[in-house]
Amino acid sequence: MSEKNSPSHIVVLVTTSTGEEAHKIADRLLSERKAACVSIVPGVSSFFRWQDERDSARETLLVIKTKAELLNDVINLVKQLHSYEVPEILALPIVGGNSEYLEWIDKAVKQNPKS
């Protein structure tokens, strides 16, 4: 996909070990205007391989709605606050949706809240 056709909005998925950690990350993303909305989904059952062993964990999922241009900022902030050695941070393009909602994301993440 060329840059011209790249989606300008993304959803970022992050799992955390606790709800408290999820809330801390969500709060910082919102207060620093790196996300327009963070949905927190408790009670996710994750099954995975870690250090060549099968493992599982009860986790909390963050669903972060933001602009693609803020992805590096989101990654850096999450890594700063996250307890995992290798946190899950996956960005998915938003290829369409309610245009008013997408415009709201644009306004919500602007650096100057009055603009």
C-alpha cells in the first residue's frame, strides 16, 4: 500500500497483566493526547509460547483508537509504562468507518485542545 493510500487512522491492541496497568496506560495516552479513545477489555485468556515454553495468562486488552502518525509515540509510551519484557503492541489500519467518528479522532488527538 503506498503512503498516499495508507490509512490515517489505526487501532492499536495492547495486552497488560492487570487492569491497574491497563488503566495507567490508558490515562497517559489520553492525557498526552496520543489516543482519542481507549477501550479496556478485562478477562482476556491468552495462550502463547514464551522462552520456548507453552504458557497462558489472564490479561486485560486495550483497544486504542488513534492516528497512524502517532504510532511511534504510542509504542514508546506503552513500552515506558508496561511491565512485560516484550509487550504486545499491534497496530491495525482502519480502512473505513463512520466519517464523523474518524473526524472526532482527528480532533481528539490534536496537540492544542482548542483547535
